[in-house]
Amino acid sequence: MRKEWILRWSFFTIGLIMLALGVAMTIKGKLLGIGPWDVFHYGLTLQFGLTIGTWIIIIGFLLLLITVLFTKQMPKIGAFLNMLLIGFFIDFFLWILPNAHSLIGAAFYLLIGVIIIGYGIGIYVSAELGAGPRDGLMILIVEKTGWKVQWVRNGMELSVLLFGWLMGGPVGMGTVVIALLIGPIVGFSLPQCKTLLQFLLYRSQTKKLAI
């Protein structure tokens, strides 16, 4: 059991760090536009100060609070760690990564960042230690309304994109690319990551029995 939790928390943490790196790369490539939620966080930073990572934590906490109020249930610890780690590491990577001063550099950041985001999500979700605040709210809305998941997700992302754009967040072709590619990449990476985790868990159990 101890080895299983070590493996799951390792996947969870590595996945979130990868996700934060990918998001930071797309933000550095903002000349082409950034993801819908990042447009929102970027706009908040422009209008009210604080770092993007700080706003991710604040908004994440508010979304968790809304979910708790409606469900009357405390989310898993992974949901809290999700917003805290992603916010912290996004600010860290934004601090150490160089800016993209050309469209070629922005395109490099965008494409590599999207792939890293997709695999980061696949790795951390496969650990099954709690959904992030945005996913938790999405699931709540689906359960309360009976609407389809894709409608709810698209509606949420379009709403925050609009608010972020009105606050000056960078919207462009990259925003569309991110919105269209993340889903397919996660659909490809998640089964791989689940299979890898199950293989490592099985291997650890086999070694334990052999001893």
C-alpha cells in the first residue's frame, strides 16, 4: 500500500509540474494568444496586479468553495494541492523561461507547451487523487443540470475567455490551437499513463511477493 501511494503521488506531482511548465510556455508564447483560462488569469494580472500563479490559486480556491457549498462535501486533498502547486510552479517557470520575441519563438513555445500540457494532464489525472477546481465545478454543473460535459466545458471556457479578453488578455490563433488540441492529446496520453501506472503498481506488488 505504501509503494502504491508513493507511485500515485509521484505521478500526481510530476504531472502537475509538467502541466505548469506547459502553461508557462504557452504564456511565454502569448504573441499568438494563450489558453482560455490563462487569458482570464492574465487579464486579472493586468487589471489588478499580483502574479498569474497567484490568481490561479485565488480563482481555484473560489471554485472549490462554490463546489463545497453546493455538494456539502470536502474535495480530496489533491484538489487543493492541484491549485497550489500549479500556481506556484507556473510563476516559477515564468520567472526562469526566456520571453519569446518573435513569432517563430512564440510558435515553438505554443506547440511544445500544448504537448507538455496534454501529457501533464494525463499523468496527474491517472493518479486519481482528485480533480482540479475547474473540473470539479464542471462535474457539479453537469450533475445538477444534466447537460452534456462538452457543452458545460465549452461554456465555461468561452465565458472566462470573454472576461479575460475584455480585461486585455492576449487572444489569438494560439488560443484556438490550445482549445482544439488539448482534448485529443489528453485522450491519447491518459490511457498511456494509466497503463504505465498499472504496470508499475503490478511490478511493485510482484517484487513484494517475491521477497
